[in-house]
Amino acid sequence: MRIFLTHVPNMLENYYGPRALAEMRKLGEVRLNETGKVLDATALAAAASGCEVIVSDRQTPGPAEFFPLAPDCCAFLRVAVDIRNIDVDAASREGVLVTRATRCFIPSVSEMAIGMMIDLARGITDATISYRKGQEADPRMGRQLRGATLGIMGYGAIGRYLAPLGVSLGMKVLVTDPYAKVEEPSLHHVSLETLLAESDFVICLVIANEQTENLMNAANFARMKKSAYFLNLSRGNLVDEAALLRALEKKQIAGPAMDVGCAFDQKPSLSLASRADVIATPHTAGLTPDAIEHQVFDTVRQVAELVAGRVPPGAVNAARAIRLTRLGINDLT
């Protein structure tokens, strides 16, 4: 089997790694993206010509125009849970299987959230920057997490992991999610409006879709306490960045921390990240060896299943993936 990995060199090193690459090479002929560039539809089709399987990093889209240009491709495997930039309907029309990886980054992202809260509350980054400039850092009054109120927007896998951590730190934990049932007696299930009005730390972990686009808008930032902090560790398009910028300029909130934004690869936008009152990281909350290897080995196992003549776990359109018959896979259930 011929397999093409879309990762540019730094993504290959950080988000795939030598162990998984070595295991993948045991399954077939592996071809790497040697252009140094993220490939668009035409370039990807040319680079992956002759390959039955494409293993795609999160930066590389699978748009509708790609699939008719790749007659050899039987499976498009994404090394991530998020497949929003893959046109699954277009892939299905061409009979191409699309898969996704399983969630692996829950502890990693939750730990980043705790770290960001402490940084915001204690001014660690500000003091560090001053000292690195050779300047004395001004002492400032900090805030402890114990006794503060943590508001978690979205009670999915990360929210369910993070909430008891907040409780163990002595925080009052509010949760808002209209689609989830919160049964833990130590948590308080409230409306979004109540959560924003009462929380000292608001952490956005909402699923990104059309309904949640710009969920954190001017009206919702205005509902927050002026002393409250906002953290986004989900997706950039959940936040109206212009509204957040205005909220900072008007000092409507104490400050934000963000691991995501509306720049390339879901990184924070420079217009916000460059501000002195913002804590920002370049979409790295899930970048730990434990989290990354979990997902990349998902794709290794998926290719192993294809080699064995079976539909792999993580398939999202198996019933329409008729090109799999070329690999000897006739049961598409």
C-alpha cells in the first residue's frame, strides 16, 4: 500500500513523530510532503498521485475540488478529531473513505487551562517578561483560585475532566451546556447568562459549529464581571475577535488567555496576541507526547486495518466509500 503524509517538516516532527512514522513504514510505502508547504487541492493531488491512502494533518484541507483530482486515493485519514475542513460529501461522491482520530488531548488541554488561570491570576508572564528585559518586576496583588468561581462553557469531554479539577482546587464550578445533563452534586448547571455574570474565570470549551459561531460576542462580554478573565481553548471562531478587542479597550473584563484564534491553523490572531493584557499560546494545548502519539497511532491502526482488508475505526462515511473495494474491502458496514 502506498501512503502519503501531508505534514510539512515541523508538523511531521511535532505532530507525527519518528515512532509512528517507523510503524507506518512497516505497513507500506510511505511518501512525505517534501515541498515545505501546506498543500492546496491541486498540489496535494499531484504530490499524492499513485497513493491509495492520504494521512492528513490538521493544516491540510480536503476540499471538494480535491477528490476528483485524486483517482488513486481510496482513504483520507485525518490525524485529528476535527474534520470540518474535509468535504465529506464530496469524498463520498467519489467513493473515498474519510476517517478521524479519537480524542486524546483531554488531560493536556485541561492542564493548560489550569496553568492559564494561574498565570492570569498571578501575573507570572508579566513578571517574567520584565525580568528578561533586565528590568525589576513590579509586585502586584494576585488572586487565588480557591474561593473563586469557575465557569465552564461546554460540558463535553474536556469540560467533564476539568470540572472536578476546579472543585479539588476549592473553586465553585458553574457549567452551562443546553445539551448535557450535569449530575455531579458539586457542580452547578446554570444558564449562559448566569455563568457569565457570576464567574471569575470563564473557560470556553464549546463545540464549534454554525450555531456557535461568534458565541462570545459584545453582549456576552458585557455580561462578564470587570474583574473576570476569559479563556478560549476550543476554537477561534467561537469568539467575535472585534468584540473581544473592544471589551479589552473598554476594560470590560480583566483579560483573556487563548490557545486558539482566527489566524492560520487556528492560532491566536496577532492583533490580540500581541497585546500586553493577553496571554496567548500557538494552539499547543494538546501538544504533548501522550496526546500526539495517541492520535497518530490511531492512523497507524487505521492503515493496518485497511491492509488487513477491513474498514478501520474512526470511519465517518464507510457505506459510501466504494473505492475501498480496490483494497479488497467489500463489507462497507
